[in-house]
Amino acid sequence: MPNPKPETRHSKQVEDPPILYHPSYSTYTFGPNHPANPHKREKLLKLFDALGTPISYIEPELATDEEILTVHTSEYMHCVASASSLSWAPGYLRFGLDTDDVPIFPNMDEAARIQVGGTLLGARMIAEGKAPRVLQFGGGFHHAMPARASGFCIYNDLSIAARYFKSQGLRVAYIDIDVHHGDGVQWVHYREPDILTISLHESGRYLFPNTGFVHEQGEGEGLGASINIPLEQHTDDASYLEAFDRVVPVALERFKPDVLLIAAGVDTHFRDPLAHLILTTQGLESLFNKLIALSDQYTNGRALFAQSGGYDDLASIRAWTILIHTLRGTAYPEELPASFIEEILPEFGADALPLHDQPGDRPSILDKEVMMATNRETVDAILERFSGDEG
Ligand SMILES: [Zn+2]
């Protein structure tokens, strides 16, 4: 009797949009007490199975040395490799390794490389015209510097993808909606005029990495190609989307990108334990729709979404479910299926779960007027700079 073919998620058939993922993404783990939980993605796969719309993903390969070296120094890459085999090497701390944010762990080099491989595969698929939009169901390590790990990030997959797009003659607009400033990506491309970086984030006055102010605009030939929208604590859907609408379309109109590269972190959600913006799933859905519309308007639909941060499991799983349905252009369920709730939710301690936040879920804000006014002043300062550039 012939052996039955093994069940595999790996699919040669391209889903719309293609989703890039590898089971070994979950080996990127700093341990059970670290806020970055790598198992959320596995739960999300189970959820889509329960919804009857399973995710068939394409598995990337490890990024090569050559690819890593387009952004990182060889000294740093070799230090990550020795940390990976847990062989002691001098200078871990100098490279930001063996710290509270980036502890060393076995095989960390491979764990980081497979996710770089995913983001790069997405970039290749877009550049080669195989798919306009791709979701890299991992990656988004926007804090990693050329020679320093930082903020849970080892290799900067986003900058590596941006450099790849650039090598293919494409102008890249990087849009970072993660709640933390995309500092690694900004500094890597700070002098590059053909890579625009836009980051919306909780202001560095309150939150790691304490950068991303309006005056950080790029340097030399890159002057003007770095845009920061630092937002007040307790920024809500309305104020966030207003800031986005006032700045991002104008910036894209001026820059004329060929492709959007998006760090689609969902740690702006009000449940997120690491930050203090209070977006809801409804606000995130609007934001995802706006990004898709902007890619249709400015880049012929070309957009690479990478996952980035999200530290509340329930909020992240729901937000990513909405993102995937939005990218697929399919309707999503109002309630998560009972089989998922029974299997997955007991460990979350909830017994029913609407997909969207419900009225009253979000805490009320005391300083709403001040928050809105301050965010408006920030946006005014950015727009004033735009008109100054033209004059
Ligand atoms: Zn983040």
C-alpha cells in the first residue's frame, strides 16, 4: 500500500495574498518570562483552521551571510553566531546581546535568519511580480542596528528587504505602525534618499527606544526622507487616524514610491502591556484598510506587510485575524468559533470572544482634549516642514 502523503501546509499554490511563515519561527524565543511570545502565531493558525479557512503558507529559507551583510557588520554577525552556539565570546554587551531585552539562546542565529529569509522572500515575490501584496507572518525587527541587537530584535529584516528592493531599482516607502519608534530602520537609511521612512509611534518622551522626534529628518542626501509622528500617551483611534491621514498620503505623494514596506505591529492596541496608546480593533482595521488603499493608489498595490510587535495575545490574535481577512478581502466572523474558544481560550481565561472590541472594553481617557491638541501640534510641525522643503 502506498504511503499516504504527509499533510503539509507548505503550498506551491499561491494564496492571495501569499503568507510567508515557517514553523521554526517559534524558535525565536527569549524564554517564558519575556514579553515576546512566539506561540501566538501557532494559535492563530489553529484559529483559521477552526474558522474553516486554513492558512496555507509558503516556507522561506534561512537568509545567507551575504544577505545579512547588506545591513549588518560581519563582526556583529559572527558574535550572534557564537552566542547562538552558546560559546562565550568577548563583547556580547557591546553588541547588545546577553541583555534583558535580548538574552542569548541556543540557535538564535538560525531563529533570526529564518525570519529575515521570510521578509526577503516576500520582497522577491513582489519585485519579481509574483504577487503585489505579501504578508510575512513574522519579522518586523525594526530596532536591530547594523552592529547591535536591541528591543527583542537581532537582525533587521526590514532594512535588509529595503536594501534588496533598492538593489532592484525600486523606491521604498517604509511605514511603521508599531507602537515603538522604528529606530533601527530609520538610522540604517538615514542618509539614503531613495528609502523613505515614516514611523508613527508613542512619543519617545514616554517609551522605548526614546527616539523618533519630529526633528529627526534624515541627513545629507537623505535629508527629508525620514518622517516621525510621535504621539501622546492615550492616543485613540480618532487622533491616530487623523495624524496618519494628514501626513502619510502627502509624504507618499511627494516621494512617489514603487513599493510599501510595512511594519504592521499591533502593540498600539489598548490592551498591550508594553505601551500606552489606546487603539481598538476597529481603529486597526481602518488603518489596515488605509494602507491597502494607499498601496493601490501609489504603488500599483505593491506592499509587503511584516508582523512586528504585539504583546497581548488576545488583542494580537484578533488584530491579525482582521489583518488577514482585510488583505484577503473576505468578511470575518463576528465571534470566534466555539471550537477555538474551548481549545485555546481556557488558557486565556475568557469564555467568549467577539472578534472586535466591544463598547466599554476600552478604558476612558481623562486627558483627551490635551492629547488631541498636542498630536495636532505635532502634525502641524511636520506639515510646516514639508512646505519649508518646497520653498
Ligand atoms: Zn513594538
